Amino acid sequence: MKQYIELYEETREMICEHSCAAMNAVRDAAFDAFRRQGFPTKKVERYKYTDIKELFAPDYGVNINRMPITVNPYDAFRCDVPNLSTSLYFVINDELMASQTAKEQDGVIIGSLCKHSDIVERYYSKIAKSEEDAVTALNTMLAQDGLLVYVPKGIKVERPVQVINILKSPSRTLEYMMVNRRVLIVAEENAEVKLLFCDHSADDSNFLTTQIVEVFVGDGAHVDLYCMEETHAKNTRVSNVYVEQQRDSYFNHNIITLHNGVTRNKTDVDFRGEGAECSLNGCVIADKQQHVDNNTLITHHVPHCTSKELYKYVLDGSAVGAFAGKVLVEEGAQQTESQMTNQNLTATREARMFTQPMLEIYADDVKCAHGSTVGQLNDAAMFYMQQRGIPRDEARMLLQNAFINEVVDNMQLIPLRDRLHYLVEKRFRGQLSKCEGCQLCK
């Protein structure tokens, strides 16, 4: 913790110089909040399965002076999904690629936070509260720019927006690199947008990424957010997604972890208007020493809202998985409907899964249910398939694939769904070590 306090105190002026007034306005308050809280220990309920202090202990380099980073993403990655026509954007570490100008058509804006101060001032850091989370505070005090997706009232964005997040060290001699990424998504009344975020690494440095995403879903608006991680074993990602939904809105969030080192995802959804609905889905495949921790909190502040959660893990080797989900139904939030499901397969005796589904209800007219399972592959099914000539390894792969596909089948972007079926099968076969078409780190 001390190193980050000293970093901010020594470089504050430089951080502010390379940022903008809207982000600088909340920076000092975030620093004060971080200094008061410190990194959470595993005694803190929402962080009990991941040692945050250990993750942030190395001496990471931070590109405070905004040194230019040379990377040609079109040569490095081919993260296209066949038959899915997208508006493609590249974010290099924490900054929209300089050669890409903001899209401004029908009032839709996809661009730099610092170039749209009027919108940023209204929404930035309003639901990602630094005083409630130390990682959010750290990101807020160090982030210098970020990505803005703004869809005005009544506009439907026809083409999905695909954002390729590429991690790249500014120097070959810099072994440890920290990136503080910020995203602001605003869908005003009756607006619609689909977003696909893909995370990749362009070299094998030790990366630590903090990511804070704020999503504002207006009355009757629809937002679909898909987040796919394909990095490497040296990558650590701590991501917090904050969502605020208004009347009759819909939010669909899908997290797909195919390759990683250590990943900690937190998703907080607040229902502020009646008739809102959200769907949270997670698909995790991990092996070796990988660690994936998903933590969710859905708060029903008002009546007549619906939430659904489905998270599935397949853990092999010595991988560690964790899921902690909580649905809070406040007093007066009558006729709430909520379903939370977490199902997990541990393919070896060394793999570990921690699961903690929770309901906290202060209303008496609700339909809420939750459940979790942790098990191994069905021996009877394995025997049955082998008896019919299917080799053991192939039978194992088919059963794992069938188990995880329930989450993939929930995805509403059909070309993405088809592509993920292919990638998931390759992952189980041990053939998927990098994004399809990657020219680096082979």
C-alpha cells in the first residue's frame, strides 16, 4: 500500500497534466479513501477468496508520463468472430488507439473520456464509489483516460461494438507493468447497444490490470455486455463492474474466462426503477495454477424487478475457482423474482472450488431461489461412453463441453455463441493457447 501512496504523492501533478478536469475532480478524494482503507484482507467478506494485498505487492511500473507504445493490433491479433459485423476499436493498455477517432453518428459517441467532458462530468465516478472499495479508489486516483460509450435517447446501435483490450509493455526491460483501465457506458432512455470486450496480451510481461466499468441503463434501455479474457499465466486482472438500472431496463452481462493467471471479477447491480431485469452469466475454464474469482451483488431497491444468474466452472490441474453471489431484496421491493445458480466441475483432486450463494430478503412477496453444486465427472457416463468405443480423454472432453455449453447457449449474439462453442472445445482439447490468429508469444 505504501508504494502506491508514495507514487501518487510524487506524481500527482504529472497524472493530472496528462488527464482531464472531470477525472481530476475526484482524484484527491479517491486518494484519501484509498489511504484510509488500504487493500482489503481476506477477512473482508467480499474478498475472502482472493489475496488482494499479495496481488498488488510487486513493484509495478506505471506509464504515468504516457510514453507512446508501438503495436500494430491488426498484425498481432485476429479477434474477429465470423459472420459478426462489428464496429471495431482497439484500446492499448488504458487508452483508445490514437489512430482511431471517436464515432459520433446519430449522437452516439465511442471515444476518449477526456475528449467529452460534459458527459463525463455527469456520470463519471457516480456509482463506482471509491469510499466503498479500495481497488476502485486506486483506479480512480491513477487512471488518466478511458473509453466512453454513449448512446442517446431512443437510438439503437445496429452493429455490436467490439473493443479489443491489448496489454503491451512500453519497454522490454520492464518486467512488471500496471494498467488502470476505465470504461463509462451510458445508454439513455430506450437506447440499445451490444458490446464485446476481448482482453489479450501482446507480450509476456507480468501485467496487473485494474478495470472499473460504470454502466448506466436508462428507462427502457437495453445493454448487452460480453467480456472475454484470453491472456496468459502472468496476467492478473481485477475488474469491478458497477451497473445502475432504471425503469423497464434490461442488462445482460456475460463473463468468459478462457485463459488467465489470476482473475477477480466483481459485479454490482442496483435496480433503481420498477420493471427492470438483469441476467448475469459466467463461463470459466481453468487449469494449471489459474485462479478465477467471481463476486456479484444484486440489490433490489424497488418492486417488480427480475434478476437471473448462472455461473459454471470447469477446473482442472491445481486451479482454484470461487463464486460468491448475493441478492439483497430491500424492504418494500415486493414481487421481486430472483434465481441464482452456480454449478462446478472439479476434474482433479487438486482443483479447488469455493461457492457461496446468498439471499438477504426484507420483503414478504417475493420469488427467490439459489443453489450451488460441486462435483466430478459422472463415472457412469464415462464408462458408458468408453463401452461404445469413445476413448477416455475424448469422453472426458465431451462431458466437460456439454456441461459448460449451457452458459454459452444463453448468449444472444448468435455468431459469438457459435464461435465460443468452437473455442471452448479447443480449450478443453488443450489446443487453444492464444487468440485465433495471434502472431505473438507462440
